[in-house]
Amino acid sequence: MPILVQLDVMLARRKMSLTELSERVGITLANLSVLKSGKARAIRFSTLAAICQALDCQPADLLEYAPNAPV
């Protein structure tokens, strides 16, 4: 898929665990894990906004378009 999820990078920059993000955002750890692994097929804007607020970042910090990425 040409969209790469950089959630792990932002978590490392903010020195935050996936568990802590899950608690702050109110999203299950399983759903965040699916997103982090890049296996998610979609994300709601409200979820993206909540993650950005918790990590103090922009959507572009979390998502990257890579047209030549393997499917």
C-alpha cells in the first residue's frame, strides 16, 4: 500500500508507549497496533485528530505517501 504509517516514529519522538497513547485517546490497544503495523485499511478523521492531539503533531507526521512501496 502506498500509504505508510509512521506512528512508531512519533511515539518514539514523544517517548510515549502505545499503551499510554491508547489510554489518552480512548482507542483500544489492538486497534492502535493494527494502525501502527500498517495493516489498517482506514482511519476515521476523529481518530486521526485525537492521535494528533495526544502526540502534538500533524497528520503528515503520521502518514506518508510512498508510491513505490510494496503492496
